[in-house]
Amino acid sequence: MSEVTWKVTVRKSKGKGGARKLRCAGNLPAVAYGRDVPATPIAVSEEVVDQFLHQPNWNQNLVKLEADDPALFVDKYFMIREIQRHHIDYHPLSLDLVAVRLDQKIKIEVPLEVKGAAEIKKLGGILEIQHRTLAIKCFVTKIPSKIEVDATALQIGHTMHLKDITLPEGVETDLAPDYPICSAIIPREVSTEPAAAAATAEGAAAEGAAAAAPAAGDKEKKEGQDKGK
């Protein structure tokens, strides 16, 4: 987790027309809200947002807002709750920022890093990952960048569940203990039997056609001789 500061301005114009003017000026419309923070329309630099979204685990980072009125967001921390993006180029169009408190736990999804694919491959299997993120609860200062899962000892045909991994200190989850994380499975083999059977059938058909051809010729020859008589 890291912390950044954004300089913002309170928006007076609303609606699609106002948002379009903001984007033309290199800014993005956003809304900041949360406990003790009334919904406030703001504008933030598009370049600043773009740099923020290119950081690793940006959804875990805290944002402090500096407005023209210094008292507006004083001692407040925010996280990005939602991003509205363009349906074609996926470019951000607007943001929702929710206020968070350092002394209260929040719900967030963090990536799972599952290790053990090489060991399972040596046993003749493959590592199948059911979930690549995990929904957790913790204080914002305790958000892990990732949760490592060691599946090196997983046997073929077995599944690793949530109860089999150790969560970092201060991290909890509402998910069931039997929530599946990953499995060691036998890869599906491409059967050659249908192809072999088809080849055999084609060969038999060809032999039958070859045998039938002389017989048909003999029959035609005999019919011709009978007509000559």
C-alpha cells in the first residue's frame, strides 16, 4: 500500500456537457463521498489518474485530496471504488472515490500467487487455478500486495482449499473454509482410437470397392456376350 496526493477542484458544472468540457481540458470528472464526506463532484487531472492506474496494485493505494478549500478533505483518505471506462479503448471516463478510515476494516480483493506448477508437472499433472483473487477484510494499512499459496505438495486429484492456506496477520475473510483455490489434475489426453477406427473403415471400404470393380466388369462382359448370341 502506498499513498498519493491529488490536487482537485470542486466542479460546478454537471451533466454530460460539463463532463465533456472537462475531458477536453485534460481533466476527468469524479465524485468523492463516504462517511462524514457528503458527495462532492470534483475534477482531477487525467494525466495524474493515468499515472496512478499504471502503478502495481493501484486499487490498494490511498489517495488524499487537496482542494481549493483546505478544510474540505482534511484528514480524509480515499480509495477508488469504481471507474467508468470507454467501451472501446477502455480509457477512464470518470471515477468514484470512497472515503476510508484507518481505524476500520474494509473489504477488498487481493491477487493470489499460486506456486507449484513445476512440481505437479513432474508428477504428470497440471495445476488448475480456480480463483486468482481473494476477497478479504483488513485495515487499509494491512492490505497485502498479494497472498502466496504454496501448492508444491499438492497430489494429483486433490484440491487446495481456503482452510489449507495461511492468511497474513490482520487479514480475515468471510468465505467458507472449503472455498477452492487450486487443484492438481491429470491433463486430458487426445484419443487416437476414433481416428484409427476411421482409417480402418476407409481401408476396408477401399478394398471392398476394388474387389467389386472386377466383378462388375465381368458381369457387364457376360451380358454383352449373351446379347451377341
